[in-house]
Amino acid sequence: QLQLVESGGGLVQPGGSLRLSCLTSGFTLDSFAMGWFRQAPGAEREGVACISARGRFTNFDNSVKGRFTISRDNDRNIVDLQMSSLKPEDTAVYYCARLTRACKTWDFSTLSADYWGQGTQVIVSS
């Protein structure tokens, strides 16, 4: 059974950091690019970061570039999103997802993801 389970969300002050993790199972992780998405209240779900199957290529939406990093450990079936210099506008439910296309050609669309986790809430507030 294919599963993606996110963890690590919480409440953090502006300027703070959080590390989200996505534990995967039921498929061969190193065969797929992976992405992180987020959905703020009342907004569409948007892609924020991706990492290639072997971890050699990453890409970020401009809104998080320079503040977020993405990494993966295929042996442990984990994909992480390290978030720093957090802003109130980063408040959202964060999801990891398996991508159906390469990270290098992904346009941050939700249409290129086929399996999703349940999400983890991040609140950035003082």
C-alpha cells in the first residue's frame, strides 16, 4: 500500500525555522521525483519545491527560493523540507507528493502529482 506521511509542522515565530519530513512506503522512492506543496486558507494548492529521483537536482518556487531547502534519503524513504526565515505568508498546510514528471521539467503544477500525503499544518505567527 502506497503511503506518504508528513510530520514536523507546528507553530513558529516569524524568522524561525521548521523541518518537515515525508516518510514514504509502498513504492521505490529512488524511481521518482518528489515535491512539496502547500495550501493556505482560501487559496489554491501550490507547488513550492521539488527534488529529482537521486537528489541531484532541486528547484524552488520564487516565493521560497533562498529560504527553503529540500533533501531526500532514499535508503530511509524520507524526503525533507527545511524551512528557514519563515514569514507569516508561509502559513499553510504542507503536503508532500510523488511527481509524475522529472523535477527539472516540473512547472509546480498539482496536476503532475499522483499520490499525496495527508498534510501537516505550519503556522507562522508571533
